[in-house]
Amino acid sequence: MQSEKRRRDVQRILTRALVLEIMLISATNASAGTAAEPETPWWRQQKIVFMWGQWNYARVDKSVDYWIGELPREHFRHVARSGGTVFAEKVGMVKGHAYRPAHARHAHDFGLKYFVTRYVGLPRYKVSPHDSGRKWVNERGEEPGGQYNCTLEPERYEKWLVEPILEGVRQGLIDGIHVDWENYRGTHECGICYCDICFSRFLQFKKIEADLPAKPDRFPWLNQQDLVVAYKQNFHDRRYEMFTALRKKLHAANPDLMFSSYDVLRPSHDGGHGLYAPAWDYVRAMHTPRTSYWTPDIMARTIASHGGSPTVRG
Ligand SMILES: [Zn+2]
């Protein structure tokens, strides 16, 4: 009798424990179901296998421009079958072109993400009637070749990076923006600018009342005043703010839009700061805790060598 009672007690305790456990599981599930956890982004669900090449050879109509020819739908199947997970567009290498909606749809149909390429040499063009077209001025007060524009003119960068693709980002056609920083025969973006506007802005920032020195005298003047570091830091800060504002416009259209590039560390040979300094302002602005700035492995190792995060280089 005693043992029968003990058996019933144990059974009762086990039953209560089981009911409690089921309730806990239900509560856990309920809280998991209602929690505002952001969805795991696609790049954490799959490996990024970035395919960026001269697709143009595959165009069907050979009469159109090599760079902007439309690619056959089968081409995207081949890229996916070869293991790619990201298809990077090339038509953005040409002025006036950014992406092809049909390419984006083909890529998505075969499970590929679609990145546009923005060629960094393009901002040097005069992009709109509102673009001042003012020239980049280097430390020696020169405008090398007369072909580079000021590197701190938000209007031009907005016309280059945001406007041509904003609608495609909003529609979910574009998953990322890949910037090609490579210096093709001197067609890259330049570094710190000492043009009238940039230099005057710095004087205002420092509340210095001085006449604007002649172009060749500006850098020596900064040296005399021990302001070279301050000038460069201020320039990087303004560039970071400019790119951050552009990123926010794009992320407002798609919070998971990703930014990538490769090879941003090659120094320029034309007396400017070349790709080195300007690229970092962009990288810092486009990197967020959710949308990590993405680069090939070689780039990640370089970032690690600079202390684990992008740094400003003067
Ligand atoms: Zn300037």
C-alpha cells in the first residue's frame, strides 16, 4: 500500500513537471514568435561567391557597345551552376549606365544576388547642370591634367552613387554596390583637395580670417601654421559625412543593401593621394554593424593589418 502511494506521488510529481515543461516550451516559442529579432541577412545564410568578370563576351548582339550589351538569360544559369552566389554587373563602367533590370531579374531567377558596379572614375565627369565641375587641386596647387574633379562635392557623388540606382534598390532588384577603385590610365578618384571651396571651408571651420592664398601657396601656408594634419583630418571627416548621408538614402530604400570593393590601397603615382585616402572615407561610411563592408579575403587581411578596422590615411 505504502509503495502504491509512493508510486502515485512520484507519478503526480512527474506529471506536474511535464506540464510545467510544456508550458515553458510554449512560452519560449511564443516569445520567439513575437520577438522583433531582425531576420538573418542573406550573406550570413550563404557563402558569398562573388562573380565579377568581363561578361560582355557573352552578349548576343555584337553590334552594340561591348560594355553595355544585354546578356542572354542562359548566362546567369551558367554563373549560378558554376557556384556563384553574387553576380556583379559591368554596365556601370560606362558613363550614363548603371544596371539592367532584366539582368537583375535573370540573376534572381537563378538564385544569384545582383550587385551593380560603380566605376570610381566616373565622378570626374560633369554629371549635371548643377555640378560645378570644379577641378581637384593637389598639394602643389596643380590641377593634374585638368581631368579630376573636386573630391568633396556631394552633388556629384549623389548623381554617381545614388540617383541612377535608387529605384532599383527600392524595387529589390539591386542587392549591393561594388565600387571599382582601380586606376585605369589615371582615371581614378583623387585625394585631398585644395580648391577654392575646400580651402575656404577649412578656414571657416577653423575660424581663421585670412585671405585665400594662391593655389601653389596653400599647402606651404598650412605647413607654416602647423595645420596640415588638421586640414587632412577635417577633409576626411567631411568626406565621411558626405558618404554617410548617401548611404542612409540607399539604406532607407533597402536596409540590407551591401557595399563592396576590392583593392582600395594602391597608392597613386600622380602626386595626389590616389586611391589610398579617399577609399577609406567611403569604406568607413558604408560599413555598419549589420551591413559589414565586404571585400575579398585579401582586403580583409589588409584591414586586419591596420588594427581590425578601416582607418583614416592622410
Ligand atoms: Zn575641392
